[in-house]
Amino acid sequence: MTLSRAAAAIIAGSVACHSGASPKIRVVHVSAAVSLKEPIEALAQIYEAAHPETQIRLSLGASGDLATQIERGAPADLFASAAQAPATRLIEARLAQPSCTIASNRLVLIRRADASLSGLSWATLASDPRVKRIALGLSPSVPAGAYAEQALSALGVLGAVAPKLVRGANVRQVLDWVARGEADAGVVYATDAVARADVVVVGEPPEHARPRITYPLVVAPAAGPEAREFAALLCSNTARDALAARGFGPP
């Protein structure tokens, strides 16, 4: 029994495609705090442009939630956290090794953009009758929420504002709630608020109440050379410049 010419041509073409196969794409799984979204996407594009055989696959979210996912087996060659505690959990569980601190950030109070809340400040946040709802990230899974609690506690008003607090699943949700008027005020990272015209940045907490906000990077023990190369990029001056362009501070 012989093959038709058409069938033979199809098989020959299929064999040719497989015999001249392009290099297998290697995937690097990166879990990162959602506040790093724009700079880490830009850095992933830089790396992929130089290494077309490698794909950076990002998983963005609240740092505590991402750490829990990794503990439960989610793939992650690298983890860039918005706080030390989630990274330390993975290190202590021998699921990660320390790499570097890639950036720092600042905490700011924001309010709705309309003029009805003009004059609001950290000092008046607890007593201002115009403020009915204050949005924070869900603590401890959202580091921005934990940092906000530290600041409010240092100011001595955490208990007073507690009945007004509403909790977001991540810092971007907090920002959106305030922008839409679903909360009167909120506490977010300066880098998240700077590019938004639909909220007003009131400012940082008083100096004595400012938490130290850093972004540690950790690497899975079994991470391959591509993941370690991307980690090196995230720890480099190139990354520092990209992060600084979006308002992040030095490590």
C-alpha cells in the first residue's frame, strides 16, 4: 500500500519541522509583589529581548499570599517580596535562599480627589468626621496593610480608626477603592499613588511613624541558570535605574 503524494508531502513537512526544531523555550517563574508590577514587567522584557529562548512568567499579588502559594507547591524560581517576613518564611522552610534587596519604598496617605476632604492629614485622620471609611491592605498577607498598621500604631490612633477600616486584597485594590470613592482615604505605597490623577496624595506619616519598607529577592534552591541570571539583573544597577524611574528608592 502506497501513500498518496499529498499525504507523503504532509508527513515530510511534519518531519522537517520537527527535525529542524527551534530551541525549547525555558520558563522562569517569578512571584512578585503587585507593587512591583510595572518595573518588573519592564525588566522581564529586557531579559527576554536578550535571551529569546527564555520566557519570564510573572505571578503578581500580595506578598503573604504568594509566599503561601509557594509553600503549597506553586512554581517559583524567584520571589520578590514587599516585606522581609514572607521571604524569611520561605528561607526558614528551605524553599528559598537570600539573594539581594532590590529596592525600598515609602508609605503615603491618600484621599478621594474631590475637594470635600481638603485639609485631611495623618494628624486628623482619626478625628475628622468626614472620614467614614479608611482602606488598608489586609494584614499580614498584604505588607502595605501591615506597614500602615505600624504607622497608625506609632501615631497612637490605630484603635480609634479601627471601626472605619476596610481591608483590600492588595495595595492596588486599596488604591482603586479610594479612587472610586468607595473609601474616603487609604494608605498605599508612594509608587502606586504617584501616577494616579484620581486620588490626592496627602503625604508620608510623620518621621517617627515611618516604617522601613524594603523588597527582598529570594531564589529557589533548585533554580536554573536562567533564573539566576534574571536574579542578577534584578540586583543590578539596570534594575535600580528602572525602579528609581518609577519612584522606588535604593535598597
